[in-house]
Amino acid sequence: MKHLYIKQKVFSLSEKFTVKDEQERDRYFVEGSFLKIPKTFSILDAENQEIGLITKKTFSFLPTFFVEVDGQEAVMIKKEFTFLKPRYAIEAEGIDVQGNWWEMTFDILRHGQVIGSVSKQWLSWGDTYQVDILDETMEHLIISLVVAIDCVKADQAAAASG
């Protein structure tokens, strides 16, 4: 099992943050498109190769996010129409998320088997999430999905405050 940590910088206008390993080495770099339409987040590995791309659909009634992993569209996260609490559906072949993803405490399953889990670290400056990779062949998908869920949460928070 591999442990990775996503620590976002508080008050970062450039929307950049890193994913670190247990030895605090940079493993992945996440870069948001500042003031660009459509809004995108690129996930780069240590060799500066793009392993994931998250794109928010520009013109849609309900927010929709597309997640590409290693150049292939892998996941779609779409807001469902509700009157009370916001709810999102994750559409991906064989992928399911179980738990509370608003609190960043959830498991990622592939065909019913847990391949990764996420937990929020509470005593830290800024948001820090521990990502446990159980199936290392799915690492790019897991990291991309966790970053996408965090993007959805940030988008929801921005919409609620605006």
C-alpha cells in the first residue's frame, strides 16, 4: 500500500498544489487554469508528463466535470437536480465512491473491490488529504479522481458564496 498526501496552499490564487509521498517528496503537481474558460486542472507527474486532466463543462444547466486519465476520458462527475443538499453522480466504468466525499472521507472501489481510500487530516494548515493507494496500477485514476472531487467541492463552495 502506498500513502500519498495532497496539501493545498491556503489562499493560492494560482491554484497550484502538490501531491507528496511519505518522505515528503513531490510526486504529482496540480495546476489550475487561472481565469481560463473552460476551467481545467492538469495533473503532472515528477517527469512533467500529464497523467490527468479535469475540465469543467462550460455551458450546462448543472455543473459537470470530465476527468481524463492518461489521455483517456475515464470519469464524469455531474450535479444532480435536488432542492436541498447538493448531490453529485460519478459516472465511470466499474468505479464507485462510497463514503462522505464532502468531508473527504471515502473509499474508491473498482468492480466492488476497494482500490483506494481518502481521509482528511484535521490538524493541518490548509486542506490536507491522505490518499491510500491499495491497487498501485490504478494510482493515476485515484489521484485524478480525488483532485476532481476536490475541484467539485471548491466549485460548489464558490457558487454558494456567490
